[in-house]
Amino acid sequence: MRKILFVIDSLNSGGAEKSLISLLSILNFKKFKVDLLMFKPEGLYLPLLPKDVNVLSPSEIYSSQARGIKTLIKGGNFKELFIKIKTSVFLRNPYFKKKYHTSQISWKSHSKSIFQIDQRYDVAIAYSQGIPTYFVAEKVKADKKVCWINTDYKVAKYNKKFDEKYYVQYENIVAVSDINKKVFTDEMPALKGKTCVIYDILSPNLIKTMALEEGGFQDNFDGLRILTIGRLVDLKGFDLAIEASYRLKKQGYNFKWYVIGEGSLKSKLNKMVKEFNLEDTFIFLGTYQNPYVFLKQCDIYVQPSRFEGFGLAIAEARILEKPIVATNFTVVHNQLVDGENGLIVNMNSEDISNGIINIIEDKCLRNKLYLRLKCESVGTENEILKVYSLIES
């Protein structure tokens, strides 16, 4: 039985986290003994972990980050206190912020204080870029190492020179879409030969079954429901969605725009909603283990992102045959053909609102999108065979 280690930051809501849960849920545990290391063993999807997965305790240096400065001083943890302060200073320094990604700054500060994992693995997998990739490269002993790229590497603005010495230590690099692979290998041409594509695992039957469970919208609203799913961070473009919502409201449309997700920008976005007088129109619902009941009940799905690694929520909306409006981030063309199975619009609030209006007003367009989505094959369960091939080769 092969021993496999997966490493990820946490299981908070996000595409990479949901993708890992989907992968582990269909993995053959009769063939593989699986350990999972999360630097923060928490998150929305933690209860969904298969019982066969052995969750490792995180390194002490990572658990210490959750403690405040006063607690560290009181406990005499001055080494951890120094690291915490140094990292905080670097993360606020405009020079370092411009030159390095935040995960690179954190790793530079913490890496020397992190011990290697004692046991050796047949395969170690870093399931996202950034700290999991650096950790597996430097701190894990394994016969084979594999890492996942599930973001637009160019737009994410990682320092390529910093990353190169880590990526060369991997036998395989997995991108989650063809365009995602091209973006990465254009930035890292020397790694093209070891980079392959494995799509995020999606089960249409599971999603459709979960979409029929109890729950969903509870406000008895009888107008148009728009939905967006994603972390509340700048890259997801929620500021554009709020502006687009304001434009729609000004034109008299009877709608509510709902958001499923949490994140660091929540207070800022709430303030923006108030400034536009959209408290009764733009609604933050929080996070749900099963967002599919909401997706099933909405009328239009909108993805206003500035970039995505793949766009898992778009794929889920396609499975549930929802009209989709998405901005023209790089990898959107991997899933949508404009005017055929969705609308691709420019990355601004005016074009987002116009795309929504086109779907509302044009019945022929809605029918065309629905018929195309109805006959599409979106399921990717067979991608697990590619995962097995990487593990067993």
C-alpha cells in the first residue's frame, strides 16, 4: 500500500479546497494510505473529509501564528514573537509587497524554523501553489513529489526567480486547465516538459442530488435571483458586482443578488453596499457546505472575477444548466463559448450589467444557452485515473 501525503493551507471555502475534497472522496483507500497536512486544520469542508484520511497536526510554528503578541510574550515564546513581528513588517513593506507574493514573504520568514516531517512517503502532493509547494519541496521526504497549480500564475504575481528553485524539485506539476498550463509554462518555460493537465474532479450526479436537498433561499422573494459564489477577496471582483447591481437597480429591474462566501474584504464590501443603498438588494449569505441548493434555485449565475485558476463554480453552474455571465479572465474560455453556453463580458460593471440584461430581455438567447448546457458533458470523474497514473508511475 502506497503512502501518500497531501498538503494544503486549510479546508476553508475555495476552489482548491473543494477540489481536494472531491478527489479524496473517490480515492481508492484500499490501494493508498493517505495523510493530510493543513497548516490551519480548519475550514468549511473539514467535516466532509473521508474517515480514511489521517489528519496530521500542523508544525508548531504555524499553530503559533494564531496566537496574539500578548499571549506569546506571556508564554515566553520570544522566537515565535520575533518571527511574527518580522513577517508582519515585511508584509506591510511596499518594496517587499511589490517584489514578492505574500506567501513568499511568509515562507522566507518562517522556513528556517520549520522541521522536516519525520516519515518518508511514496508520493507527496502540494495541492496548491505558495506555502504548500515550498513546504513539500524543502520539508518532506518522498520518492516522488507532485504539485498543483490552481491559479492564474501570471496574474497572481509570484516572483518567478524565487519559485523556480522549488518547482524544479518536483517530478510533475499539475495545472487545472489547458489555459492554466499555458500561462504557467509561458512564465516557466523550463518546466514545460513536466507540466500536465488534470481537471478538478466534478461529479454531476452528486451535484444534482445535493441540489435537491432541503434549504436554499428563505426570503420568499419572487423576483429575479442572481447568484455569485466565491471568497470575498479582490481577485473575485465583488466590487464590480456591487457596481453592476447598482446599475441594474437604477434601471428598475426587480432582482436580488446573493453571494455565498466569506473573506477578508467582507467589511469593505458591506460598506460599499451601504454607500450604494443596496442593503435590500445585494445580500451576503455566508458559506455553506452545500451551495448547490442555492445554485439550483437561482435564475442567473454571475462570475465577476479578475482571474481564476479554473472556475469551479462556473462548471457547477453549467451542470445545473444555469445561464452564466462571466468576465473575460484568461481561463474562462476553457469553459465558456460566448453566446453559446454563457456570456463572456469585459471586466467592468457596465458590461456585467449589460450581460445580465441581455439574458433577462432576450428569451431566444436564454433558450439557446439552456439547450446547449443541457447537452454538455461537464463531469470529470475520470480525471482520477490521471491522478492514479501520477501516483503509481
